[in-house]
Amino acid sequence: MEQVPISLPCPVCKEEGEVNMMTHIDEIPYFGEHTQVTIMCNSCGWRQSDFIPAEGKKPGGCSLIINKPEHIRSRVVRSSSCTVRIKELDLEVKPGSSSTGYVSNVEGVIDRFMDVIVMVTRQAYVEDSDMSDIKTLEKMHTTLLELKEDPIPTPVTLEFLDPNGHSQILHEDAVMRELLPNELDDLPVGPESPVFDSNDLS
């Protein structure tokens, strides 16, 4: 992995001379060559990662109906510009200003949703929220947990929507499609990566 110091202040703590950019080129099966770019500050620990394919990509969506155990092991590449949805449960994670990309599998994505649901459920109990809301959260968590069973009692659809086309679910059952114009208008593109010119790299 190549590491290059950057002569710009950290966007978070503003320290000079502490920001480094690391790049790593790898081959992901069925996805092709990609470059992992990580920018991090040694002072405050801020970091931002993303995955950029070697070949240019068009805005695209990718979906997989999780209805058999092998689907949970499918590898995924999620860039910092990707919105992740589970349609049947009305769950959605949009990229924010600190969004980062990752390579994982479907189970890892499901676990991320479950972690958030557990956190929100605990908060709902603390705040003495309506029991119907709590029951809905608990039902969502159960449905996601059951995706790890064999057979899967309640299939759901995992969907990646990426205006930069850098994200994908790597399984032969996954369906790729182009994003519609109205979808592109509504989708956030994630964090704005720092722009460097050749003079910024020392």
C-alpha cells in the first residue's frame, strides 16, 4: 500500500502536515480491478475511504432477493456514494458527509442495519416511546436475523443505488440496472472528496 503525505490541513482538526493518502490496487472477483483510496489524519484520527473501479462506470442500481442461505455470503462493494435499501422493511441508509466505502458481504450489510435497529430500540425504551413503534423495530430485527436461517422464512430485497456506479452485489442472482433520471435527482452522492493538485502532494 502506497502512502503519500498531503500538504493540506485536516478538514476536521485543521492540523497541518498530518494528512496522508494511502492507495491500494486490488482485483475483486467479478468486479474487476479497483483502487482503494484512504485519506487519514494522524492527529485526530479522521479518515475517509472509497473504492474506485479501474474502468469507468455508469450510474447504476443492483438488487438481490435474499431467499437462500448462499446469498448471505455474497460479497459486496459499497462506495461512499451508494444508498443501501431493504425495500420490504422500508430501511434505507444514505451516504452522508462522512460516508466511507467498504468491501464486505451481504451478512455484513445486514449486521449494520441490525446494529442501528438495536440502538434505536434501546433509545425508544429509554424515551418510553409508543409500544407499537417498538414492536415494529423488534419485528424488523427478527426478520433480518432470520435471513441467516435455512430456509429463510421471509425473503427481502437488498438494493444498492450508486450515482457513480462504483457499487455492486457480487452474485449471479443479483440484477443490475440503470438508474432512472428521477432516481438520480433524489440520490445523494456522499462526501465531497478533497481535491488535490500535484503541488499538494509532497
